[in-house]
Amino acid sequence: MGMNQKGSISLDTIFVGIAILGFAMTLLLSLFLYDEVSVPVQTKILAEGVNPTSEEAINDTIADTRTALLAGDVGVLVIYVGLLISAIALALVIPSIPALVPFTIIMTMIGTFLAVIFSNIYEEISSATVLASNAAELPMTAIILGNLPIMVVVFGVTLTVVTFAKSRIQGGVQ
């Protein structure tokens, strides 16, 4: 970016969809891999004959790992709210030109279109027989990605209002 160029508020809606889909897919695949690997690894370690204290520690570690992965379900909501707050904070700081409102609205529409695609991608992957049981354990993720297009519209409209209402109050670009 050059010295006089500002950050891109209009691309934030696209970034939010990508970030949420990426985190959700990572979480879903991590949970799947955990289920595939944990039992064989635990069986192999315990078959080598460890003392009872170590066996208990191994079982606790494996159970705690699953709990940590399932806690990532709430992480999807935390990421969405965190990105929304960060983008609003940046929108308040970045000077804006009211003539760019149509461009921002068009980018929000493109972000919404992509959010529909991202939502469908997650739905297709999570409904696959191999991943269906893991996806069922992530209800918050399913709700958020199921409503991702609506959330991106809310995100885009909020950013547009904050960005351009601020510029009207301040008298335009300074």
C-alpha cells in the first residue's frame, strides 16, 4: 500500500466468511482426525505396558484433548464477534469518502454471495457420512455457518453505516 491509501473496509465481509469457514473446517477435520488417531495411539501406548499412573495420565490427556476440540465450537462465535468488533474499531479510525458507498454495498453483495457458497460447502462436507457424527458435536458452528449469509449482510451493513455515518458527522474526509 502506498502512503495515501487506506485500508479496505469493503473487503472485510469477504474476509469474515473465509475466516469463519476456515476455522470451522479446521475444527471439523481436527475432530475427525482425533477420533481416527486417538484410539489406535492409546491402544499402542498401553499395549507396551506402562505403569498405572502413566496409563491414567494418558487417558486424561486424550479426554482433555477431545474436550478442548469441542470447546472450539464456541470459538467460531468468538471469532465472528472479534472480527466484527475489530472491523468496527478500524472503520471508526479510517477516513472515508461518502462517494464510495455504492462500491461498499456492491462488495457486501459479493461477500454475501460468497457466504452462501461457504455455507453450502460446510453443509455438504459436514453431511458426508464420514464427518456427520463429528459435525453433530459442533452445533454452534452449524448454526453460524448455516446463517453465514445473514451474518455477512449484518456485518457489511454495520460497517457501511459506521464508516459513512462517521464521515458525515466529521464533515467528510479530513
